[in-house]
Amino acid sequence: MTVCLEDVLMYSKRPKAHMKHLNVALRTLRRKQLYAKFSKCPCWVDRVSFLGHMNSADGIFVDPQKIEVVVKWLWPTSVTESCLVTRIWVYADTAW
């Protein structure tokens, strides 16, 4: 049986601490007879996309690819278009 664990993120401020955390995680997986496929595990990266956000040493921010469509929207050119956009914003705001 193969089980795929996704969206597991490990962060450490220093490389030495990161190596220690990674070692503990991999040993725990091995003890439970679970193994990582390293070709699918990006390690030692400066920035990672996680749950729709970019995580880096600079902080956490929205993944630019997730908001690209909204950023490129054309501004309304008529009252009708403006009302439609306003309805979308109101719907999105009440959906949360």
C-alpha cells in the first residue's frame, strides 16, 4: 500500500536546526514504516508555495499566481459593469 502525505511543511531559522528537525521527522516516518519519495520533496528552498500562500524568510504572503486573474481585471467602463463588479465583491465579502 502506498500513502501520499502532502502539504507537510517544515521550517527552521537555521540550517543546523532544520537538519535536526528533518532527521527527527524522517526517523519518525521510518519507525511507522512510512517513507518519503525524495524526488517529490523539495528541500533547502528559500521560498515555498503552501496552501495558496508563499512562505519565505521575508514572511508569508499570498501566492501571486493565485491572484493574477484579479490583478489583471479590467476596470469597469460603464455603470452597469460597475454594479456587476460591486455585486461580486459584496457576494465574496458575505461568503466569508
